[in-house]
Amino acid sequence: MRGPGTWWRGKSTPAKVETYTRGSFHFFAVIEVAGAGLPLIGRMGGAPGAWLLLLVCAHAAICMLTVSRAVDWVRGRREQPLRLMCALGAATAAVAVTALAVSTYGLKGDGADSATGSVFGVTMIFGVGIITLGVRRRRRVYAVVAGFAAGTAIVVLAITRSPLGALVTSLIVLVSSGFLAFTAVFSVWLLRAVYELDEARETRARLAVAEERLRFGRDLHDVMGRNLAVIALKSELAVQLARRGRPEAVEQMIEVQRIAQESQREVRDVVRGYREADLEVELAGAQGVLTAAGIQCEVTGEAAGLPAEVQSALAWVVREATTNVLRHGDAERCVVGVRVREGHVVLTVENDGAAGASDGGGDPGGSGGLGGSGGSGLAGLRERLAAVDGTLEAGRAGEGLFRLVAEVPLAGAGVREVTV
């Protein structure tokens, strides 16, 4: 069964930040009901306390709905909730004025005054802070905070006829709601920054793939462009000679055949060079790319002296694993090791981005980022390793760890061992 821990570990870092942001501001509504609403029953009692508690609960519900809609707006999932923000502002003012009126003209006593004062302060502070979640520009945030503080001063002065009390109360609302508004603005900024960084990492991985495709296309164009132009010219010449009954047409077509065969050989060489990646280059590239992405990467061992076909197969494992750690994983540390053991070359890639992964050798795409969607990346690596009698194992290696192990037998004699 999936527990709460598994649910949390299964989220990406941006999703965790979003969940934390939502939960934190939703919790303010719970604090409002528990800290300001429930004490009304004990300190006031009767119908006034019940009605005021009902208003506090309604205000808290509007706050929670505003939080959800505002965060969705920040993520670009819906339009800015202007009407809901206005409704929250009106509800905040109504509850605060009602609490202040009850304290001034209603029930008397220290308990009642304390309870209504808590309702007034909490609803004003939390209401203003949550409204600013849906405000983009800082000047507008300042305007919202200052506007409610000024409104507080006017209302308190009109009800209590106390200039000093109005000034002190408005200053308290200004400082407290300003602090909560700053918290809301910073939370929104952090949420956007985390998602932008995650999108940048995915873009970098896609650009790496696109760059490799462009390199291959450029190499193929360089090889085929000249030969195809020569084939086209010689074929046209052969057609003209054949129409005139000249025997040189046969020689031209023989030359076309030779160039076509040569082009076929050169294309095979290009493709072979593309597929036969260099293990040392891939190890250095993996360390550089992962480090640049903010993932601590440690590479142990060396690939010098290994057969070319072994290096090619293992290099593709490193390339696939690195690309998918960047695209799918949530790793902070990755370790890549190469060693020789009992006549076999063993490549190990281990990272701590296996949150929420299932055990076994299934698709590691969600298991720390090693593998493609639906397991196609893992299947492709197994096919490459099978060509050199190699094996591939992938699965969980502990709490939050995912390990991929590729093992290839050494072919031929006189290959020196790789030291770790």
C-alpha cells in the first residue's frame, strides 16, 4: 500500500514546493478558526458568539478557496481570481467591522473583548496576506496592505472615537499584514523560480539531444552532399551519351555505380562513428553536464585499454542514464563507476532520485530518471549490451536510491585491467 511518505517522495521538487505553499496558506485558515473562532464559544457564548463563529468559518473557507485559485493562477492554470479576491476583501472587512462593533456596543467583559479583538486582528491580517497571493506587482501589494491599514484606522476611529486607539490598531494591522504579504510574495516568487529551473533543466536536456542530431545531420550532409551532386551530373551525362549512341555512356554509369557504393560505405562509417561512442568522453561529459545542472557527480575508474565495442556499449549506457537523470529524475547526487571484475567490465550508475520508484527492473523512467518512458530507454540499452554479450540490471538500491549496473565480458586477450 502507498503511504503518505511514498506519496510525498513520488512528487518532483517543484510539485513538493507547490504542495508546501498550498498547505502553508491553507493552514492559516485552520489557525483562524482554531485560534480566533472556537474561543468565541467559551468567552462569549450564546447567539452572538455562535454567529460570529459562523462568520469566522465562512471567512476561513473563502481564504482557502482563494489560496487554491491564486496558486493555480500563479502556475498558469486559470485566470487571475479577481472576483474571489474582492469577495475575500469584502468578507474580511465585514467580519472585522462586526467583531469591532460587538466589542464596542455588544457584550461587555474582558473575555468578550479579548475574543472579538482576536477575531478582528486575525481576520484582517490573514485576509490581507492571502489576497496578496493573487497580486503580481509589488506596488499593488503595497497598495492593498496600506489600504486595509488606512481603512482600519478610519473604522476604529468612527466606532471608538479614540484617535490613539485607531493609530495603534492600524499600525499593528500594517506591520502584521505586511509581513504576511511579504511571505506570500516570496512564496509565489520561489514557486515560479523552482518551476522555471525545472523547465530549464528539461530544455537543456532537449537541446543536448537536438545538438547531437544536428551534428549527425551535418556529418551526413558533408559525406553525401558532394557524392550525390557528382552522381546527378554523371547520370545526366550518361543519359545524353546514351541518346547519341555513344559507348562512353557505359563508362559513366560504371563510375556512378562506383560512387554510389563508396557513398554507401561512407554512410556506414558515419553511422558507425555515431553509434560507437567513446566511454572516456561520455564519462567526462556526464560529470560536466550533471555538475552544471546542480547535481553532485562523482566518476571513478577509467576506460583506457578497453576494447572499442565494449567502450561503445557502455558509453551509450552512460549517455542514456545521464540524459534521463536530467530529464526525469530528482537527484542531488550521482555516482558513476567503472571497474574490471573477474574478466568483466562493470559500469555502475547510482543516484538518489528514486523517490516513489517501484522495485525491480521495470521502467526506470520514474525510478530516479534512468530510462525512457515506458521502458523504451532500458530496452534499447539491453539491445546494445546484448550485441557484446552484456547484461543490464536496474532497480532500487535502498531508500531513495536507484542503481543501474551494466556488465560486459572482456573480449580478446592482452587487455589491461581498469583501476578504480
